[in-house]
Amino acid sequence: MAKTSRSFNFPSDLLDLQAELQQTPDRYTQLCSELPWSVEPMPGWQDEQRAQSSYRSSMPDSPGYTDEQKQQVTELRRRLVDLSAAVITHEFWEGLDDVVTARMALKQAHATP
């Protein structure tokens, strides 16, 4: 029988870290979807017409990221690394017989049944 998150007595700080680790990529993706296509200012372009297709790819001019946007990206990336490290090096994992099963259960701990 598979063990569930209820089979493990996860400490609250580990649960909190995992919850934030699962939410942070969504915040990062949202931020990236709102940013210009290029970090540095770049001119737009339009691809040439291809013989086998009428589709022509193009991109508008990119103003580049502002200093604030660069800082936000850097902070979110750093937070993802810090959270990942905090989860995988948490003292809870020490001495467990089946760490893989426990880590998989932790990923589902916040899932709505």
C-alpha cells in the first residue's frame, strides 16, 4: 500500500517550505509572461515568407528589462534555489528508510483531496 502525506509526520516548517516551493515557479512564470521578450533592448524583426507556409514569425521592438524587473527575476530565481536547498537538506530526511517515498508524499501534502 502506498504511503501518503498522512503516513509521515512532516514538521510544519518543512510543509511551509514545500508550499512556497510549489508556488514560487507560478509567480516566476507570471512575471516572465509580463516582461519584454529580450532582457536588453533589441530591435524587432520579421521572418521572411517561406515557400511552404504563409506564416511569418515576428517580434516587436523590445525595450529590455528595467532594473526593477531584472531585480525581481534575480530574486525569484534565488528564492527558488534557496527553497529547493532548504527542502532537500532539511533534517527531517535524516534517518528515513524510504526518503524517495517521503519526498513524493511531501509534494502531495498540500494537494486538495
